[in-house]
Amino acid sequence: MSDEKIHQPTILVGVTGCIAAYKSCELVRALQNAGARVKVVMTEHGAEFVTPVTFKALTREPVALELFDDPNAPIHHISLAREADVFVIAPATANVINKLAAGVADDLLTTTALATAAPLLVAPAMNNHMWRDQTVQESLKTLRQRGVMVIEPESGYLACGDVGEGRLAAIEQIAQAALAELKRARDLAGQRILITAGPTREPLDPVRFISSPSSGLTGYAIAEEAARRGAEVTLVSGPVSLPDPFDVAVVRVQTAQEMFEAAKDYFSQSTAAIFTAAVADFRPQATADQKLKKGIDTSADGSLAITMVPNIDILATLAAQKGSRFVVGFAAETQDVVAAGQGKLVTKNADLIIANDVSDPTRGFGSKHNQVWFISADAVEQTKIITKKELARLLLDKVVARFC
Ligand code: CTP
């Protein structure tokens, strides 16, 4: 295989064992008509519904079936995983959805899904009772939270004779979703993005600190997605229990001052900066060398008075010198969310503020979901309740729009 061919934008179509498998032929055609190179991987049951020869003729590429069926690629799932810029499984059966959610990799299709860094889309198709099954719905929820895009099935007449939800989404819709992801594949190449994430810890003594419950999920999701889309990413992170995102340079810090020092260095080299960190606005004026003791460090009534002094505002300080950089801030609010976000857009000299209501425990801090307002000088847009991975995708689309 030539290098040129390896780098040709490729959509991998996964076909599983469902009567709707015949519609995958139309999907392959629609993707090819839009200019994409298409390869097909099938499960054993998928190949019962449409023969691999059909897909081979349509794609003019070998059809992948078995883990060891390509003599030129002895580790077939890895070569396929690397070749794919987008992986779309359509139709996706209940069985395959449950396997993906559980991380089962017992055939070429599921092993490739586990091995690829490409965005994964699944278009479920099944009987309506199977669709409503709790296991299937929980698996879909798990997949969505991991950033998998689920293209919801339609309601209508099903092959089994039942009428209800479970019919494969329209081919046009699946093709559009896959092509949109293909477009995103390297759309941030050439950008250098600084991201701050997580909380900061402001020490009172060697064992106590002032902090916030920020999990870092949003910043880490943005960093991972930006790197996947080709950006060079530096993530300056406060203490969180998340692993380093793949292909991202991570600088771990504790205090707001340390976060500022690290962010300042990378800001000067960046083309865009996204400040998601929940920075402590204040720190204790003094940090005790030894653990504070009841009765020794406290007043006669047992109370402990701590003088807090303001921390530097990292976003506002750096954005004051932003030049042509695209600067994004967040606004964590408990009331008047939009007005407060609009205020921060101006006072912090940001190009975009993502405001959210942190008083709702089902969203924001620690949750995998959020509902936000994108606030710029000329627009306010509210999202639905979305996963933090979807938020990352939408936000980075705006960064791309700015640079195009
Ligand atoms: N921010 C920052 N440095 C700080 C405080 C906040 O960089 N010392 C950034 C955050 O990362 C976020 C934005 O500023 O992008 C808004 O943070 P938020 O906590 O909502 O607001 P504050 O600036 O702290 O203001 P207030 O507490 O008054 O709402």
C-alpha cells in the first residue's frame, strides 16, 4: 500500500448481522459520492445478510472479516484502526452495542473499535422490544458518555412485522454525520492550544487546603478532542484523578500561582487558549509550616480566623495581551447566568464565554453532562443537555470557525 493511499481520508464502515445490512451498500455509495475512501469490516453474521463480494465490488477494497485474514497486515485490527479517520457501524445490532459498551473484543469489528483513535459512530437497528431493553439503553448511555455518536433509529415498520422504534436511521443522515466527522479529523492541524483544567489547591497548612469540587472532565475532554483533531495541545491541570489524555502535553500544578506561571509560558506560543479551570479566587494569606492545632492556633472560643488574599485572575491577565489569539473562558454561575457570562466576556477580554449553572447537581461539577450558553459579542446560544465530550466537539467547531 502506498503512503498516499494510507493518508487518503478513509471512512471505515462496520456491518453487523441485521436485515438492514443491505442499506449499508447505499451508505458506502453515499460516502464515496462525497469523495471519501471507504473500507468495510463485517461481523460473521453481517456477512450472512450481504456477501463481502458486494462490498468488495462497491469499494474496490478488500473486505475485512477475520483478525488474521490479511497477509499484508498480520495485525489486521491495528492496521484497520490506523487507516480509519472515522469508523461508522451501520447497522449496529443490540449485541454489538452491548459488546462495545463492555469493551468486548472477540472479532475483527469489535477489536478494531477498541483499537482505533478515530471517532466512532453507531447507527442502531433492531426490533423495538430489543431497542427498549434496559441493557441496550444502558450500553448506549455508556457509549454516549465516552464520546461515541449514536445516530438514533427511526420509528416505523420493522422487518420482523412489528411497528415501533428500531428502524435504521435514514442513510443520508448517517452519511452526513460520518462526513461531518471526517471533516473534523484534522481541522485543528497547525493550531497550538493552551487549556487550563481542574481545580487549584491553596494550602492552609501541610495537610489542609481550599479548593473546589471541579473534576477536570470538561478541560480533559476538550484537550483530548483537540489533539485528535490535529492541534498541538498543552494542558495545565490542577489536581484531578484523570489520566493524561493521549497526545497531549500535561503540566500538573497545585496552586493558582503555579497555574498562572505555567499557563503564561504556553500562552505566548499558543494560537488559542481555553480556560476551563475552577481557579480558587482567594488563598490564605499565610501557609502554616506545621499542622494547625486546636487550642494552639485557635482563639479562646475555638474559632480559627483565616485572612484570605486574592489570587491572580489567570484568564483576565493573559487575555489582556491576547493579540490575535482566540480566547475562551468559562463562567460558573448560580444565578443570572447569561448576564454574568456577558459581563465576564467583557471584563476578561474573552472572545467566547461558556456559561453554566453550577447550582444544579445533575450538571456541571463532577457530572458527565452539562447544559451551557455559548456567549460571544454578537450571539447567545443555549445547548441542550449534552455530554462533556459533545461540549468539547461544539466548542472546537467554534475555534475552527474562527480560524477559517
Ligand atoms: N479564571 C481564572 N483565574 C481566576 C479565576 C477565574 O483564569 N483566578 C477563569 C476561569 O478559568 C474561567 C473564568 O475565569 O474561565 C471565569 O471563572 P469563574 O469562576 O466563573 O469566575 P470568577 O472570575 O472567579 O468570578 P466570580 O467568582 O466573581 O464569579
